[in-house]
Amino acid sequence: MNNKKINRIRRITKFRKNLQKFKITRLSIHRTSRHIYAQIISINNKILVTASTLELKIRKKLKYTGNIEAAILIGNKIASRSIKKGILNISFDRSGFKYHGRIKALAEAARNTGLKF
């Protein structure tokens, strides 16, 4: 593996080990060049809510699924779905990605919709 990927994996494991101590649900993000995925994961690693640009309803609304517009839409969807399930307080797990661009747009959209980080 290259250094960039190794450093990202190191950041992921460091954050998630720390998160296990506090026992809080997390909003985990993964991004690729074409899509963005969001999951709310419970303390015991069970997926409670998901949203991604692979969903047909979301894909039909967007011309391109790998941009900030798509990230904002996914942030709104994941927040509204989690609020319906009664999940309001979460920790934001950016999966080692830098907090800018699509990751930042998704987080801000989720906060504006009602999630508390």
C-alpha cells in the first residue's frame, strides 16, 4: 500500500479506538471518486441508517454523483432518516478523509437538518 492509504487507515483506527471508550453512535462516511456513502452505526457495530448516491431516487435527481451537490443531498437524507428513528446525537467519523470538500458539505448539511455532532 502507498503512504497515503496507510496514513488514512492509521487515522481511522486511532479515532475508532477512542470512540469505543465513549460508547456513542457514529456517522461513518466513505467517499470514492464517483459516489459517497453514509451510515449511522450503533455502539455494538450494527448499521441503523444508511444513505448513498447508489440509491435510484437519489441518482435520478443528480446529474453527477461525485460532487458537493450530491454530498449535501446525502447529508440531508441521512439526517432526516436518523431523526425519524430517534437518533439525534452522534459522533462524526470521517474515515480518515480530510475535513473539506464533499466531507465538509455532508457534515454541514446533516447539522443543518438537525443532527448534533
